[in-house]
Amino acid sequence: MGPPLISQQHGPALMAFYSPDPAMGQILTDLVRALELDGRSGLASQLSITWLRYDQPLIGRAAELAPQQFWDLPVQGASWAGDRLRYPASVVKLVYLIAAEAWRQADLLADTPELRLALGDMIRDSSNDATALVLDLLTGTTSGPSLPPRRMAQWVEQRQLVNCWLAELDWPELQGCNACQKTWGDGPYGRERDFYGSELENRNRLSTDAVARLLQAVMASALLSPPACARMRALLARSLDPALRAADPENQVDGFVGAGLPPGSSLWSKAGWMSLARHDAAYVELENCPPMLLVVFSEGRDCAADERLLPEIAAQLVRASRR
């Protein structure tokens, strides 16, 4: 099985997908400084943010446009270390979701009830077990004991299929990114641990700019067919209802971007959290404010434990965007 080609579905190579807005950039700079002064020493080096604003809702916006037309639309944005590659934790599951829909569209992956269940559990509940199945289906690999060199080389070639597909998109934001590892509760073993490298040098790597462009493409139906993107948006949708959140302690809203949004907001997101990271990738529509896309990666034990950080960033950027 080879990676599917998405001919003429991506933006022009080597072109930024948003125009830097100096005022937005200053807002981000001031915000990071204020967060550091609020007892978060060293945060500036632990944080990456990509923040985009739109003049109209993004959902389905590319469906009636040629790819070139969509990617040429003006988008204002700003970033703080947006091109820095960091360990994405469970945000990488967004990449695997998009890849699964690409494989389905290219008839390389059967649309089975088990696949639909796994994709839903991977995104809605951030299940690592479901993610393992999805990555196995995408690449034709399985976990297990260490392999002899020749068989391991074949296994590694297969496991790189998602990275090969990302490379074919030819987006500058994806240069240096790595999406080939499963996500773990306790850690990798056997051939999976061998694949990480002795110094964990082959861990997954993404930037907030790369994730922002991928999420924008999903929300706008700019990468795959409109039905495929609609399925992905349905999985990414999050409820801000307090009762529903209370009933689901792992709701990917509390402690993340969604917790900083005003009532009545609409949210689509994929969070990532582990002992050394707290991340979120979110698209938001809300009253009296332009639609916005916000990706935040924060690294280190202090950031991982800081449940106020991402909500505060979201709340401050919403206030700065009010019409």
C-alpha cells in the first residue's frame, strides 16, 4: 500500500497560508510577557502559538472554490514560535484522522464500522488504543517484539507512509514534521521503542503553524472532499455545556482553549496532554468577534500542570478581537 495522492488539492508550494498582522503580533508578544510576569518564568521558550482571524466563517468555505482560489484568500494572523517543532502529544491524532480520510477517499482503506468507531474514540475521547489501530491500518504495521535488521527496515518503510503523504502536500509548514509514532500511556516497547531511537530522536514533531494549516483545511473543506471534511468536523466538535463537561472529566475543554471561551461559542478542537505538555488546536466561532483559529503548544511539567494557561490565552485573544 502506498500513500494516497491528493492531486491539486493543496495550496501552492513555498507560500505562507496567512499574512502576518503586526497588530496581532504585538498582542501575542504582550500576552506572552504578561503571562511570564504572572509567575510563569521561562514560559516564552516553552510556548508556541499560531493565531488566525477570518472575515467570515470558515466552515465549508473552500467547497465551491478551486484550491488555488481558497489558498489565495487573505487570512490575517500572527505566531509566537509558530514554526518551532515540538512534541505534539495527542494533537498528532488530528493528522492521523485526516490521513485516514485521505486513504478512504483514495480507496486504500475500507470504510468499516470498526474504523469509524476507532476514529471517533481517537478524536472524541483521545483513546491511545484506538490511535494504535488507526496507525496500523494506515501503514500496514503492527507493534510487537524487536525485529531483525532487514525486517525492521521494511517495517520502518511502511510506518513512514503518513510522513510520505504529508511531504506530497508540499506545504512549507510541514517541513521537518514527523507523524509516525503511536501515542502511549506507559510508553513504547519492542520494535516501537527501537523505532523511537536511542535518544528518542524519532519522536513525533509538529509545529503550531503546521497544525493550524491542517485544521484550517479541514474546517474549510480545502484538503479533501466536503463529505470527508464534514465527518472530521463532526468528530472535532466540542460542547461547552457545563453539565456535559462535568459528566466527562476528559472533555478536552476544561483546562484547554474551550474553557476560556464565552458562553454560546462554537468550538471544534483536538487537545493534547501528558506529563510534559499541554496543547490544543481549536477553531472557534463566537458572537461579536471574528471567527478565529488558535493552536497553542506548551511544554514542561509546569505547563502540563497549569490548567489556567490555555484558557487564559484564549480569553485574552477573544477580548482583543472583540468588534
